[in-house]
Amino acid sequence: MRPICSNCNALPCAVNYHRNGKVYYRKLCEKCNREKNKTITAKNPRWFLAGYRMKSSCENCGFKPKLPEQMTVYYIDGNREHISSRNLITLCLNCNVEVTATGWNRGDLQEDL
């Protein structure tokens, strides 16, 4: 008899393999196994691995967020492969949209060449 999924307790377990005429089953059904494989942990972005850390406020308008998701790292020259700290600034989402549309032309920051 085919065992029931240990996660959802509703569907039968998926077949893992056959050996010597015997069927071996997984602990999970196909649906639960697919869902488990979808939950891959997010990798750290390259700017984080290079040592850059987001500031606590927006470098353009000074906004201080309540949630970290309200901030983003902006690449001044637009090249995501160029992760020099001189090329990265911390912006709130509103300023990110504005700067993306108009370009970074404030202060003494310049694109690294």
C-alpha cells in the first residue's frame, strides 16, 4: 500500500525509485515536493558581498524608513557588474524611481570610468 504524504496528509507519496522489484517512496507527495524545491534561500547581492552596506537613510532626500524594504541600492553608472563603493548609493524607493528616470546629477558623485 502506498504511504500518505507526511506534509499534507492527503495525497499519496511520490515514487522515488524501484529496486529488485520493490518500490521505494519519498516522504512527500509530488505537490509538496515541488513546493519544497521552490523555497530556495535568496542569495546575497554582489554589492553586499563586496562590503557595501545600505545606509540608514536615503542619500538623496534623507528619508528614514520604518522597513528595510523601503530602501534600495542604486548603481550610479547603471552597470550592475560595477560594484565599487563609489558607484553605489542608498536610495528610498521614491528617489530610486525619480533618479532612474532623470539620471544621477546631484552633488559631487560622478560615474567611475
